[in-house]
Amino acid sequence: MNRNWLSLNFLILLTTSLFLNGCGYHLVGTGSSLPTHLKTLSISVFSNTSSEPEIHRELTSNIIDSFITDGRLKVVRKGSADMVMSGTLYYYDLKAVSFSSTDFVSDYIVELGVDVQVIDKVNDKLYMKNKFKTKWDYRATSDIVNTESARLAALEEAYKELGNRLVSLLIDQF
């Protein structure tokens, strides 16, 4: 009886350890789905074909910051990178979504669309190509300066979201 109990406990322990050891889960931001030869990334300034001039530079800067903050890929100059990211800010739109009782806009949504590609320079092939949009809302007031500040803050948040999404897509593959 005692021997059967030990055998059963050993079997349960073995099964549990095999299950936990092979599940493959990891915390976001700690692992990587990238091939081992891809350790560095260069990010070119995104081009801008949207209707809003000059916002592509701030977008690019935020995307670079997202990868630096994440830390799993080293951001380097183009000539020494394992991967090169390039992109186009192809869409910008500002939509009024709600109005006050006096018919003034009280809420806006700013939308951005980017087309991104990443080239594996080691194997000289396309590693990732993705096109997606994001949007962020903000509140308008009767003060034009405050409303413009809110728009710029909303754009900043949209840039950060795009940067974090690119980190997730490239490194975590989701």
C-alpha cells in the first residue's frame, strides 16, 4: 500500500513538472520570439504621405523610444543593424465626435495609419510587413490653445501606442 502511494505521488510530480516545464509561456517583455541572429535594429525616419505635415518625425522618435525602453533589441545606426525598420505615415484624420448644446465640438478623435516593414539584413529578406491604424480621443474647450494642447497630447499617446504595438509585433509576434 505504501509502495503504491509513493509510485502515485512520483507519477503526479513527474507529470506536473513536465507540464509546467513545457508550457512555453513567459511574461511579456521578458522573452523574445525573434531568431537568435537578430539582436539590433535600425529605424529610419518614417516618410509622411498623410494630410498632416511634419508629424512623422515625432512618430519616429516615439517608436525609437519604445524599442529603447523595451530593451530587448538594441537600436543602432543603419550600417550595423541586423534589422532595418522603415515606414510610412499614410493616414491622419481628425474627426469631431460630439457636440455641445450650442453646436460646438466638444470631443475629437485623431486617427493615424502607418505602413511598416522590417528587413532582416543578415538573411537579406523581408521579416515583417504590417499596416495598421490607431486612434486617440481628446476633449475640446472654448480655449483654442488648450484644445490644440489636448490634440498634441492625444497625438503623443497615439505615437506611444503605435510604438508599443510595433515592439509587441516585432519581438513578441503578437
